[in-house]
Amino acid sequence: MNQIGLVGRLTKDPQLRQLSDTKVQTSFVLAINRNYRNSKGSVDADYVLCVAWGRLAEHIVKYCGKGSLIGINGRLHTRSYMNKENNRVFTMDVVAESVRFYALKQSMPTSSEGGESNAESQHVTENFVLPEDTLPINI
């Protein structure tokens, strides 16, 4: 079984890449806080590289920005390549298969810009419960 679920914040705005006429992709890094404090009393984070394809990638780019809190379900993907020193380097990332938007970026498009209205956008997040230390969403 190859399944993974993560909840974290985007470290920067995702960018959509057009790979062909029909294929689009975005990659982003999720910062995920650990459940404990380190010896200095602060919370450490893990940074996980994630990739999304197609319509899911389009939605992530449209609704999410740096600092957005999202949850993804997906699978681990490993690959390798040869670096400049001719050594094989192995990498691992998460291929997102579904996403939940918990706290979206602040600048949502208005209906006059061809996007969804604020009432329609609010529907996306109305059933989500935010962590206690997260501020409410103001869309």
C-alpha cells in the first residue's frame, strides 16, 4: 500500500507549468509542524516536496498561495538521476491525488474578474474545522 496524508502550509505561491497541450503540473513544498518542541522550546517543521497534475494542479494554483493551509492525500514517488559528479541521487516526493483547502490565500478573484463570487468561494471552506491557533478565513 502506498498512501500518504499530509496537512501543512505552502512555503511559496505555486506556479502552473504547461507541459503539453493537455498536461499541466505544479510542484510545491508543504511545511508540516512536528508534534513536539525542540530543546530551545520552538516547534520544528518538516518540508515535503509535493506534485499535482491536471485539474487538481489548476485548483491548487487558483486557490492557494504562500501560507495557505491545505491537506493532501496521495502517494510517495521515488526517482533518481545522475548529478554533475556522476553520482546517482535519489529523491522522493508526494504525488497529490486529492486536496482539501483549510485556509486559502487572501486575494480571491471576484465575479467581475471571471472567477467565482465570494459566496461561492466561501462554500469551499464552510465545512472545514481549522486548528485552534489558526485565524478564521476572510475571503
